[in-house]
Amino acid sequence: MKPFLENYREELSRVVHSLDLDKVCEFIRILERARAEERMIFVFGNGGSAATASHFVTDMVKGASLGREKRFRILALTDQVSTITAYANDLSYDAVFEQHLRNFARAGDVVMAISGSGNSSNVLRAVEYANSIGCVTMGLTGFQGGQLVKLAAHSLVVPSSHMGRIEDGHMLACHLIAYYFMEADKAVGGSAACP
């Protein structure tokens, strides 16, 4: 048992140390601009990526916004269970995020898609729609990036072929972003751009 745990930890450490911090900074700059311009930010994914989306939005809505003059206008589409199931039942599961964006997204808003494989059809369809209306699109993915890395204007690929470690890397990236805004950005009054 212990050798398995040690190997997982060692492999995760390798993934953590190879995470592209320049890409994380790029994401921070995009979100900082969205906050300054009072743009909406939409985050979504399936399964574990849905949970990551919800967690990230909680950190940004509360931790990175509470008591601040400028707050993040950010929603996890994955938290809209009744809307998701209505679209899945009446149209198709491929439509659940795209149709939601059709109601709320506008040019200049930010769309952050999370997909371990980078090939989830409902995620790709939503990013295609977001691109078509002029949203800023961001993708968090793994493996070789899948189709998402080609569709999203800005992408961060967790360098792993193991879904667990990809999801760990996504959560780390989201915590790096959120805690940057909670701690580094807050310390200078909301104007610290990632270099």
C-alpha cells in the first residue's frame, strides 16, 4: 500500500513542479481585467471538473471579493442543476453549457472551461459559442490538451496522462489564482498585476 502512495505523491510532485506559472499569470491578468471592467466570468466542466469549477468560484466570490471595493462577477454553470438537467433532458447533454451561455454571456465576458481530457463535447460546444460572440476563452486541460487547447484562446495544460493528477493540477492552478487575489493582490489594494 505505502509504495503506491509514495509513487502517487512523487508523480504529483513532478506535475506540480512542471506547472506553467507563466500560464497561471496569464489567467490572473485576464481575471484581473474582467474584475476591473465588471465583466461576467463563467466556469464549468464535468464530473471532477464540475467540482473544481464550483470550488474555484466559491473562492473567488467570497475569499477574493469579500470586503473589496471591486468584486468578481463569477458563476459556476455547474451549480445550476435544474437548468443543466432540463437542457440535457429536452435537448441533449451536449447543449447544457452552451445554452446557458446564450442567456447570459456577452462579448468581452470570460469563459473558463475545465476538462481533463480536453475533449468533452459539451465543454467544446460552449467554448465554440463563446468564441463566436467575442468572449475571452480560457481552458484548463491535461494529457496533450485535446481539442480544448486548440479552441480556447488561452490554455493551461497540466502535464500528465493520469486523470487524478490532472485534477490535482487543476485545483492547484485554481488555488494559485484565487489565493493570489486573496493575499498578494489584497495586500496592495487590488492593483497587483502578475508580472
